[in-house]
Amino acid sequence: METLLVVIFVVGYLAIILEHNININKSAPALIIGILCWTVYILMAEKPTAEIHHELEVYVSEVASILFFLLGAMTIVELIDAHEGFDVITKRINTNSKSILIWIVCVLTFFLSALLDNLTTTIVMVSILRKLLKTRKDRLFFIGMVIISANAGGAWSPIGDVTTTMLWIGGQISSKNIVFTLILPSLVCMLVPLTISSFLIKGEVESPSGDDVEFRPTHVPAIRVSKFEKRLIFCAGIASLVFVPFFKSYTHLPPFMGMLFSLGCLWLLTEILHKDKNDEVKDPISVIGVLKKVDVPSVLFFFGILIAISSLQATGVLKSLAVFLDNSIGDIYLIGLALGVLSAIVDNVPLVAASMGMYDMVQYPMDHTLWEFIAYCAGTGGSALIIGSASGVAAMGMERINFIWYFKNIAWLALIGYFSGAGIYILQEYLIG
């Protein structure tokens, strides 16, 4: 059964990778392999059907929490964009140099992802880059660097990446220690590819004009919102995003609850703000109008690929993989590096979950090198492939990024940064650990 599941997953994965070669939208094979894997599991497993049903319900709830989080974050960001709120940022970026702009964008992404999280930050930065860059080729390269920067920025913060949060909640790491030990390796993980990329891009920035519909996804003329409304929704939107990690830390409820609460508050604010406007003006800048632009195929793709991966977790395939790495490699640094590279293929969450269950905290107590290095590797290794992290999948859906294009143009930069940061961590442990 396990072999058949792996074969189904690999074939579906290849169909996703070759989306543009076979002219089939990636959402179709993602949904097929997701459902097919669970079908094989329930028909061939020597378990009661009720037990498998319960497992599926648990995994669906986990996937749904990610999808609701993504939906809420994208709606808030699109609502800010509908009110032209990002002009507050873009009008303050006065450089015409691409090499300078990429430094500004990546450094901003790095620190913003530590405050929010890498997924939310990527959604925000993709929306901002639509305002800054007209040429799609330039925009895609910048977004690729945003993915690297967002994942690196999320790794050193207990609320910046879901795997770091898992280790923090599980007691494997403490918040103060993880910030202190991982900020330098994570910074190097971003700075090395950023330095290289600044030599690869030349020339001046070509900004989109207001009439370029392709780069104005909300199609909202400036006349529909006042300067006060623009600034109010921008401030309220950013505040609502920043509120989410604090809500989670205080209530211990899943992040999607805080995100949807923030969306509800922002929804109420916009309804009150625009209640006296006629429908023609109000509809494009309302939450209902923004929701009509939700990219449903990308949401279904996210669901399919995560459900497929959950079947590998439920059947013990990923657990067996983690045990195999431990038995065949042994060295904690090599194990961490291998988990990071694998996380670009099968998702870092189940891999980290398997590691948490495999290693005893008596042998590896809180803030042990093993947990710190796993947090770094799992958080940054996913940048190697476009579907290796939640931020990459979100960017892929928002900008229709080709898997092969990302692999050719961004993967090598991500891997250079990944191994550079890992080297800095090992050196840091050798000198002061």
C-alpha cells in the first residue's frame, strides 16, 4: 500500500511540475492525487473504517485552518489594495534602480515576516510589487526573492513560520533563545542570494501606469476613495494583520481564528465607511466585491496537495522516512539539512511533526541544537521549490508562477542561501554554542 501511495504521489507531483508542458491546470492533478491517496488508504489498510474517517477529519481540519487563514489574509490585502492603501508605501520608494529596489523589498520582507508570518507577508509583498513593477519577468524574479526572504525571516521568529511555532508550542524551543540563535543564520540565508541577485538585475524600474489593468487587479479608480479612506483602511488593515499573532499567543486559538476576526472587524469598518455611497461606487471596494476575485483554483490546489501529503503522514510513510534518515545518517546537522531539502518536496509541517515524535526531549531537551537546527532548516529549505512552502504556493497562485521557471531561476539562489545560513549556524555553535 505504501509503495502504491508513493507512486500516485510522484506521478501527480510530476503532473503539477509539468503543468505548462501538458497544458493541464495544477489544481486538477492535485485534487486527484489527494482523493486517490486516501481512497487507496481506506480500501487497503488493515484498520477499521471509522478510525480512518477520524484521521481524515483531523487532517481536513488542519488543512481547512490553513485555507481559512489564507482566504482571510488575501481578502484583507485585496481590500487594502482596492482602497489603494499600498500607495502609502509605494510612493515612498523613490529609487529607479532595480538593484536598490530589490534590497529594499527583501529587507522589508525579512523583518515583516518575523512580525506577521511568512505567508501573510508574501501576500502583502506580492500586492505591493504589482504596484511597483510593470514587466512580468522582473516581477516574478522579485517575487522569487520575496519567497526566500519571507521564509528566512519567518524561521527565527516563534510566530514567523508554522514549523517554528510548532516547536515553540511543543516546548522544544523557547522564544528568546530561538530569536538569538537563528537571526544571524536566517539573515545570511537572505543576504547571500540577495547580494548575488543584485548583480544579476540591471537597469531601471519600469512602473505600471494607472491605466494598465493587468497590474491593477482591483480596477478601482482613485476617485472612488478619499485620501482619508485610503490611509484609514491601510492602517486598519496592517493593524489587523499584526493583531493575529498576538491574538494567537494570548488565546491559544488557531491563527485562522484571529485572521477571520480581523477580517470581520475590517468588513464592519468598510460597511460603515461606505454606507452612504451608491452601489456602483461601493461594490468594487467592499469585501463582497473583493471576494469575487478570490482565486478558487489555487485554493483547491492547496487543498489537494496538502491532503495528499497528509495521507503519507497518516500511513506512516513520512515517519518511516524520518526514522530512515536518523538510522542511516545519525549526525544531527546532516539530518537537519536533509529534512530541509525534503521539506521543499513534501511539506515541512509533517516532517517536523514526525521529528518531534521521534526524538525524546529527555535526550534532546528544550533549546537543544537539534531543535534549533531543525527550526532553521525546515523554515528555509522549502524555498528551493515553489510548492515547498505556504508562501511559495500563495505566490504561485497569485502570479501564476511556473514551477520550471522557479526551479531554473530561483532554486539555486535559495539553496546557496540555505547552505550558507546552515554553515553560519554550525560555525556559531562551534564558537559560542
